[in-house]
Amino acid sequence: MSGEQWWFCLKHLAVEPDEGCPNKDRMGPYATRDEAAAALQTAAARNKAWQNQDKDWDGD
């Protein structure tokens, strides 16, 4: 691994290297370009898992 990091830009809906939009507009960093490209899907899956955990916790 080269130590390069990848980001997903929420403003442009595109994968960017370290040199890109301000971090406030990005998700990451990710170790690979592919991980960054899947950022929205990863976030959605994590949110769903957390919501399910909350339902279990609340007894719903």
C-alpha cells in the first residue's frame, strides 16, 4: 500500500484523492478507491444496522 488515501466528495458525488475538496464536503478517508466509491452504500448499511440495534434495545 502506498499510503494514499481516498475520499468520497458529497458535493460532486465523486471519488477524490487527498488533494480535493475540503474535508467538510467529503466522507473518508478510505484505504482504496473502491472503498471510497462505496461510501454512501457503506453509510446506509451502517445506519440500518444501528437503527435495528436501537429497535432491539428499545424492544420494538
